[in-house]
Amino acid sequence: MFGLIALALIALPLFVACSLTTLTTPPTTPTRAMIDPIVSTQWLTDNRSFPNLVILDVRAPDNYAKGHIPGAINVPGLGNFYLCLFAPDCGLWMELPEEGALLTTIGNAGITGDSLVVVVGRTVEPFAAYAVADAARAAITLLYAGVKNVALLNGGYDKWAAEGKPTSTVPVTPTAVTYTGAVNQAMFVTKDYVADKIGKSTIVEAREADIYFGLIQEPWTVRAGHIPSAKNLPAPWFWAFAKDKKGVITYGTWKDAHVVREMALAVLGEDASQEIIVYCGVGGYASPVWFALTQMIGYTNAKIYDGSMQEWTADPNAPVVKYRYE
């Protein structure tokens, strides 16, 4: 199971809140209490001592032990995704943890309803794009659990270290609290729900275009292609990867919010209240797309189909479309 059991796990806002209007309108964030959805390494440098700030490092424990941002706690957020690569009977990958265990783990991490949580992940190989998605998955799990102030560190630990900012090898043990937030049951939808919404709601495929089109079949799916009527908005389109002189990725960052907003509006339109259902292969790429749509842009009725194409294609009665863009 993915989760915080594996969470898988201020400054003035960069933008002011407003409703979606036109493509020429500057991107803005929806109303957020105290923190922007994407924060820079400089922002974190300036605000590390801010009251109620929790720096949540969701990388693997061995990576955390080798070096982390001073004060960061470690709650690995990879869940069963990589384990399932070697276990064919793993069931559905990257699913939400059980509610009670999730809330307990959040409390054990010292997170309260007033916390400002900055999620720090890795952004390099192996699987650099999936690595960027891991942090977003942890962030959306926190939001699902009722934590209202959640941000992603742009560039993750890798950009922080590449810039020569201070690091530590001293582990941080949080003070456990009782977390009493309520989960947002409406945020995640089932296969039957999605089937009923084909042609009625906006369905969004977050995988790469060749996979959406059906040229490539992912190993955790039974059939290639996409859900009928689904539009394609690949999560990796939102990211840029810095490389060294040898072409090795040094860190990955989110593209400028104006660019992310323009992509989304061009694909999905300007109706902020439309029902949007995001899916991908197993729930990884759907997480950053949902995060961008709701936290960065302001769509107010977006949901995640967590079973995604792993579950959908396993049902022989669930229709799949190949070789066509919707």
C-alpha cells in the first residue's frame, strides 16, 4: 500500500486567488491559507525556522541518511510501487493507505492541522520523472487527509544540494501528536464511477502521449490505449530536468506556473467548476496533475481514479481506445 505508512509519504503568496478566465490571464493560485503549492529552495532557506513548518523528506531512508535538509523528518513515500516491479501478485499498486493508519502516521510525523508542510523528494535517476511524481503523491495524500497547507519543494533535495545549501546527516525525530483531520472521500473515485462519466465529465489521461495513443503498453496494464473520451495532459510536460555536461540529470523542477496553467487551459478549457477525473497507469502521474489542476490553477472539482489503467484494462468489459487522440 502506498502512503505515509509510507506517506505514500509565511511568505506572501506568489499569486493571488481568482477564478479561471482566459488563456491570457496570468496564472494564479486558488485560495490557500499560508503557503504556495510550489516553493523554491530560496523560500525554504528563508523560512526554515517559521513556526509550524514541517519539512517532510519522502525519499528512501538510505538517501535521507546520506544527507538531508537540516530539520527535515523522514517518512518514506515510495509505497509499493517499486516493490511491485518484482512481485507480480502485488495487487493494485500505489493505492491509498487505510484511513486509521494514515492519520496515525501523520500524527507520528508531528503534523497537525496548523502545520505548513513542505514535501521534499528526489528528482534524479533512476526513473527521474517517476521520482518527481513520488513527492506529489505524498502531497496529495496529505491533502486527502485534511492537511490544508501542503507544498512541494521545487527541485527537491537534489536542487537544494546542487546549490550548495546546508545539509545534515543527523536524523530528526518528530514529536508525535494526535492528528484528527478528516479524509476527503470525494477526492478519489472508482472504476464504476469513471465508466458512468464517459462522455459526461472531463476525463484526463496523465501518461505520456505514446502510451495514451497506444503505441506503448505499460507492463502493469493488460491492454494498451486510453479510456474513451479521455484528453491527454501528460504529467512530464510540467517538468524540466537540468543536466550536467555528461547529460546526467542533476535535478528536476516544475516549469513556470504560467506555462503549466496555459497547458491545462488549452487542453481542459476555462470552466473551473467542471468535473475532471484524472488517471494514469497506477496513480503516480495522476497525482502531480491533480495537484497542479487544483492547487496551482484553481479547478475546483477534480478527482483521481486511483485504480487507473492497471485496474481498468484488467476488466475485459471496460472499453479502451487506441490510435486516436480525443
